[in-house]
Amino acid sequence: MNFLNLSSKKVAYNQAKAVILPIPHGGSSKNIPLDKGPEAILLASQMLSAYDVETNTDLDELQLHTLEPLLCPDDPQAVVEEVANQSNPHFKKNKLVAAIGGSHLISEGLVNAALGQDNNLSVIHLGAHPHLLDSVADAPDVMARIKEKCPVSHIGIRSMAKAEKNKVHIDNLVFARDIYNNGLNAAADAIDVLGETVYLAINLDVLDPACMPAVTKPEPGGLDWYSLNNLIRMIAREKSIIGFDVTGLVPQKNGLHAHLLAAKLVYKTLICCLKNSR
């Protein structure tokens, strides 16, 4: 299935500026259908217009190529390695890699692959939780592992364990309340301290649950739709984004609005990255 139902005008891989990579990995919990997230997002994207009136962009012209969903092994470390191996060729060919999860665990594999393209890479993580615990399912949490390899800034945080508090420098941490009180300028320093090239990891729980309820751990007080889009646009103007992921959707039987929002976020982020590429 192609993103945005562009099958009649599907761009050949060699001509594509961006590749859409569905990664249906469900994480450690077998009771939460995160692995169904990519399919739900692709299905919802069929309902979106290929023309974005806000940015006067025709997505037919952005040269997108949707890849086949990745076959994910059960073992978490094997997933990280498989994601890195499968995404690495796309980064090497200078494609913008847009991954659709699935569990946020996929971010590590994607960052590992992106580091092969630029070893000065930094990561901007948008989410409600920093994911910096030393032990989650007998291994360090995903952002703790990424932080060992490259600088990371966290934006939109509303909840953290006490053990995580000293694991992130204040310059690399932006609480959602800071953006609520002071606008997007509150995030400027956390973006500025990073290098020129960034990977963007977007967990859908960065949004307020009133806007996006279909996540594993909804936290009150998240960003609204326009604030998130303006933040991504600001990042794209100031940095070179070489890849991003959108993760954390828990598909709902009656949750089409959440599926559509997730699909639209992928759509909007693609526009920001491709139209503001540096």
C-alpha cells in the first residue's frame, strides 16, 4: 500500500527524494497493538488530499516512494539491527527516510543507520517521556542508548522518572509547559546546541491527549496540532533533517480521527523536510 494513494503516479525509487518505510514492530508489550500502527496510518493516508493548501504543496511533486513494510523479528536487539541494515542504503543514497512505526524502539536502528551517513548527527526527540532509564525490559531505554552515540535534545516532556532527571542537561530539555508559557522560543536553545544535521524522532504522545488519545501512555498538557507543526517547521528551517520517524500510534476501532492525524503529521513533516531542505 502506498502512502497517500499515489499508486497511479508512484515515483521510481531512483527518482525519489524521500522513501516511506513502514516498520510494524510492536515493542515489548504484546497487549498493545503498536505493530498495527503503520498499516492504520497508511490506510488513513488514502483519505488525505495530495494537495496541501496551507503550504501550497502538491505532494505528487515531492517524489515520494513507499517501500514494503519491514519484516520485524521478535527480539528487540535484532529489530534494531534489522532496521539499521534495511534503512542504511537509503541514507547512503541521500534519500530522506520517513519511517512509520510501530514502537519507538525503531528510532535506534534508524539513528544507527543515519550515523553512517553523518557521524556528526544529532537527534531531536519529540515526546512526553525522555526514555532515559538504565533498565527497561533488561536493557537501557531507547533514548539512553541513542544518547551514548550522539547528542539528543528532548522537547515536549511532561513526565519523567526521578532517575532520569540527572541524565539530561537542562540545555537539551524542553518541557511542554515551557512552550505553553513562552511559545516556541522556549525550544530555541535545545535546537541551537545541536549540530547542523539532525534526525527527528516523533512520538505521538508529544501531542495533548485531547488531540491524540491513541497512544500507550497519554500525558495531559502536550502540544497542540499547530504548535507541533510550527515546531517541526522551525527545526527544518534551522537544521538539515536527514530522516524522521513517527511512532506510538495505538490503533483504535473507532479512532479514525487519530489515525488521520498521524497520517497528516507524516504528510506535514515530509513537506517541512523537503521544502525547507538545506
